[in-house]
Amino acid sequence: MSETELRGARIELLDTTLRDGTQAEGVSLSVRDKVAVAEALAAFGVDLVEGGWPGSNPRDAEFFEAMRGRALPRGARLTAFGATRRKGTAVEDDPSLAALLEAATPVVTLFGKSWTLHALEALEVGLEENLAMIRESVAYLRAAGRRVVYDAEHFFDGYFEDPAYALATLEAAAEGGADTLVLADTNGGRLPEEVLAATQRVVARFSHLTVGIHAHNDAELAVANSLAALRAGARHLQGTMGGYGERAGNANLTSLIPTLVLKYGAELKAADRLERLRELAHFVDERANQPPNRRAPYVGDAAFAHKGGVHVSAVLKNPRTYEHVAPERVGNRRRFLVSDLSGRSNLLAKLAEAGIELAKDEAGPLLEEVKALERDGYAFEGADASFYLLAHRLRGGEEPFTVAAFRSWTSGDAHGHWQAEATVQLSVAGRTVHTAATGEGPVGALDNALRKALLNFFPELEAVGLADYKVRVLEGQEAGTASVVRVLVEMEGGGTRWSTVGASANVLEASLKALTDGYAYALLRPPQRR
């Protein structure tokens, strides 16, 4: 199927972040988190929100209870996930099927075995009995008024080992009344050409039903395999936000959705909310307590970040030279990075972001200073505030304050009680103040002493605080030289955040440089950044 044939095709989205996504290592969502994410997914334009497996754990059962009677935005429907009946058990006596009905969702996603290996060895059930389990379970749920989306687990592995039996399992689901047959690459190891060929055959055989794809990412092919299935005629897509999922994860909907809309011209309900994609992706990351992937396509901080001088120069003339889509289409923004690889175009563009207009002939000294500092261990690409202050100083701008001296130490007693203390002496417009403070560690004590001193002159800094602190040890550039410590500090105030950097062979000095820049930027930052 060509791109033209996919253009205008209506594709149904099933998001399984709340079920398959929570099987990812380190990901856990509370019931409140799951409710919030379900509503955000629905508001964005997901058709089916798979909420969990109600028969597997108390939290999912509690979630479905919390969602009972709650209408999701934009007509989205909640889906419960579960397995076919157990072997030797009648459908009306099966606890898993009972839990699915108890969840009271309009749609049920039911999975069964497509691979003879799993039927014979994992379930230890005969092949005919496995077909009966699929057929009877689907029919039981349909008789109870549920729409059934049938997930054919391990379909592609089963198909390439025994195609007749794998297709027979789909026949059993269709006979039971399933209206959607989802082909799963559960082990995540099939190739796009295999998925394309198998899906084409299924679409031709079950032309009266909707065919879907559920791909895992163990070979980094989940997105490619999903696109292959859709190009073969599948019209139902399953995946997760950010690609969260068991092992290496699932097909990443934050990549698939914009690709389908912007590249293939497919019709998705979410197309009219595409500019909110980055916001949604970061919302899910926040609820999952996971840091956003900076290098994520479309939605990551680095997705439209330009560092090489040649690239920046071209992008300033025409963004299409190095951007495949406009960042605004997916709610992202263009960023220019400053480093020792930068040219004058980078510096001018970066300064323009901060509201500083600099002539080309003025950029030379700043460029040389940046390169010299990066040789000493600084890195400005992740520290916009420090770069802004550097330009401010090189243009003769006044410092709001200067630190004349500092000291920090830790003391303890024989009982293992430790306390960090620090002193700071700083000057503001000819006035000097000397303060001392304690903290949980030497850097914390230093920050407390610096804040205490600054508040004597700048009470507005009461609303500014340290949000994050990172240390990286850089190896000495030559044998026998001391290692350099780079400190990155993130500060927040007034609803915004900014980052600064400090470097030194002494971690406390590097920390003080970053902290000093952090507070100085709060006082000097441009009005549009406040």
C-alpha cells in the first residue's frame, strides 16, 4: 500500500499506557495518576483508552471503580484488558472474564494465543481447546453487550512458524464476534517486511473486519513495524505515550501520531490537537515520575535543537534546510545551542532569543570566550542563563553583586552526627555583608549562606530557589592534571526555570559559580523571561 492509499485513511487509536506502559521498569501510576492520564489522552484525541487488567491486581480494579459512570472527553471509550477463559473452565465460571464484565467498560480488549509454542508449552492446552477458549470467550463478552477487540498475542511468531494455525485463531475470534483483530509482535523481534506480508494476507482474508497492530520495540522496530502494518491495510493502532512498556517498550505514539498525520496524511481524531503533543508527552512523563527523553523525536528538547554553525546559519535563512517539520506543529520550539562548535550565527541567534541584539563584528570576542571557557570545562548548551550573563559581562554590563570570599566545611562528633556550615562575603554597590548558614551538605550550606546574604539587598529573591543540581567529573586533559568538576544548576522562580553552569577543579567553587549565576540571572534576566 502506497502513501497515497494511506492518505485520508481513518485510523483508530488505542493507547495502552495505563496497562502495557505500566509494565515498564520503574514506572508506577497511582489510581489518581491513571484517572488524570486517561482524561488527558481522551482530550487529546485517543479513541480507546486501555485502563488496565481488572482481574490481575487491586489497583486496576480500583481504577475501573473510580471510572464507573465517568464520561471521557471527546467521545473516547475506556477499555478493560484481559485473557481468554482458562482451560477446562466454563466461561461463566472464569474469574478473569467475570472481572472484565465487573469493570463495566463498553469495550474489552481480549488476548489469546496465536502461537502453537505458547498454546502447547505455556498454557499446556491442546490446539483445538485453545481455539475453543478464544471463540467462547469472545462470544461470552459479546453476549454481555461488550465490543471486543481481540489481541492475537505472538501472532507474527506464530504465523511464520505455522500460518494455518495462527489464521485459525483469528477465525475463532471472528466467529465469536470480535470486530477488530489485532496482530501482536509480542516479542518485538519481527522485521517490517515480515509484518507487511503477514498483515496483507490477514487484511485480504478478513476484509469485513478491522485489522490492527500491537508492536513491541525489542529490535527498535516497533514504529517501523506499525507503519508497515498500516500500509498493508491495518486501521487500528495500539501503542503508548513515550513508548513505555515491558522490556524495551511498545510502539511510541508520540512518534507515530505526527508521522501518520504529517507524513502520510492519515485521518486521526488527534490531528486537530497535534500542537499539544509535546505537552501531553511531558504530562505523562511527569505522572510516571520519569524524566522526559531529551532526544525523543518531535517532542524532545533536542528534537529541533541546532548546534553546528553551518546548520544554524542555514536554518536562520530557511528552517526547512535542517528541519523535517515545523516544531510548532507538535508543540515544540526551535533551539540554538552554544558550544565550542558554534559559529557566529549560533551566538547571534541565541542572543536574539534572549532579546539581545548584537552586530556580527561584535560576536567575535564572545565566540572566542565561549570556546576558551569550554576548554576549561564549561558547557553552555544546557546553561542558557550563564550564556546570557557571559554576553552581558562582555558588553560591559554591571554585576548586581560580587562574591568576595566563601568558605564551607563539615564537622562531626563521635556519635556520627554531621553538620555542614558555610560563610559568604559579598558586595553590592560598595556595601559588604558577611553571613553564615548551615545545610544538609556543604553545597546546601553554601546556597543557604549565599541566599541569606543576598536577601539583605534583594528581597525579591525570596521567591527564587534551587530546583536541581548535577555534578559531572571531567578527566584531566593532560597526564598529571587535576580533574575538572562541572556543576549544572537549575533554578526556578515566578513560574519559570533557568540553568547555569560552573567549572573548577574544586566542586565547591564550581557550585558557587553556578549558584551565583543563578541568582544573578534572576535579577538581570530579560522581561520576556520573567
